[in-house]
Amino acid sequence: MDSPRSGSGLRPIAFRRVLAVASCLVALCAGAVDLPQHRSVPGGVAVLDLGASIEPPQASLADVPVLVVGDTSRWTAVVGIALDARPGTAHVTVRRAGTADVHQVFVIDPVRYAEQKLSVPPGKVDQTKKDLARYERESAHQAGVAATVSEATPTTLRLRQPTNGSRSSSFGLRRVFNGQARNPHAGMDIAAPTGSPVVAAAAGRVIDTGDYFFNGKTVWLDHGSGLLTMYCHLSAVGVRTGDTVATGDVLGAVGATGRVTGAHLHWSVSLNRAMVDPALFLDAGGGPQTR
């Protein structure tokens, strides 16, 4: 590569650094278009315009870091809203170097998810003391996993459906067993035969695998900056904690492990420690592409 003209005031190394920074900004700008669907409801995602600044601002919701993407002309906060969030006004705290913090207000609209009432044998829903103790241990561990916020930046905010199949249970569905309400469904269930490949919805790093009481054989991926995905009830797991995977890499296979009545994949998306509707992130391209 020829050196720039002496009148430019840039040495070759500095010039290459400028090009590298420019390339990064172009990538960020392109990524800013690549956003999930805005749906500011409990269990949804709020996409908030933070305006322009030379340095990327930092944003947080209730002291939890929020994903910020974009470039110097426009920064965007992508905020996960917890299923138990109250409708009404909320705010993210926006921090820029050398200026006072700003509280950017947004509105969480009410939403009504479907409800399903079922009568089942008590043994299908009640837990023994042994099972309850196991669940409590595992719950504490997985809460730690779900709190992961790495410094990496997601390569995309549009995801691929991890396995082929129809949705058998939608996000937010509240089941009532024998008159007792359970927690709303915090993921997407995809019906598929046992052994069907389950692939990474986006590039990331494996941060946990295990065989849990409710979730069965499970894989967690960290995509960076508080964006995580979870894949449950697998019949087999083909990755290990610490592995780096690309979009479409096989993580395991559909199964019926854990507390389930049939083979399917339970797929969850977590953003700034809030389980949100995976459908808001789905790429228009559709189903998985295995490698």
C-alpha cells in the first residue's frame, strides 16, 4: 500500500488506523438498521433513539447495562422489558462523558397474553421435597448464568429460528394447572421430532450446559452486551462451555428431557437480564441452516 501524501499529516500506520475506525463505523451503522422489532410491552423490546455523539453513550435500566448500537450520527438503545414489568412510564439512564446523566423516558404499553386452563393429575405439577431442593439449587445457578453481560458486541440483532417446526406454545402464555396459576411462558416452543438438529440463532460463546430438572439438557449462548439465548429439553448436547460458535452451528438435538410431555425445543432470548419474545428477533429468512 502506498503511503499517503506527506501533506496529509498521517503516517502509514496512523492512516491504516483511520481506515480501520472508519470500517468499524460503517459496520456499526449497518448494524443499527439490523434491529429487532420495537414492541414496548412487558416481555417486549423498546428501541430508543439516543441521538448523536462522538463517543457511544452508556445506558442502563434499573442499574442493569443496556445494549447500545449505532454510530456517531445516531446511537440506539435496545432495551429488554421484563414480563413482570408494570405498564406505564419507565426510563433508561443515559451517561455521556463530561455531561450529567439523562433519564430518557419511554412508555411500557399493557399487553394481554393468552391463558390456558388445564386439569392434570397432581403428580404432574406438584414437586417432591427432593425435586424442589434440586430445582432451587439449579435456579440459583441459572440466575447467575442469565446475569452475564460481556463486553463483546453482538454480530447481529436478527436471529434465526434454531430448528424447523411449528410453534406449539407462544411467548407469554400463562398456564393454570388445577386452578393454580404458573409463571408465564418465557420462551418459544417449537415442535420437532426427537433428534432434529438445533442450531445457534446467532454467533456467540457457550456459557453454560447442563441437565436441569425443568429445562432438561440445556445450552446457553452469550452473544454479547447482555444478549443471551437458551435452548432446552435437548436429547443431546454437542458443545461445551467456552466453545465459540457461528450462526447455524449445531448445538445439539431436539428431545424431551426435563419436565415435558413431548419432544420440542424451548427457545428463550434474554436481553439485559429480561426474558423477551424471541419472535421480535426472528430473521425474515426463516428456519435454521445447519453447518
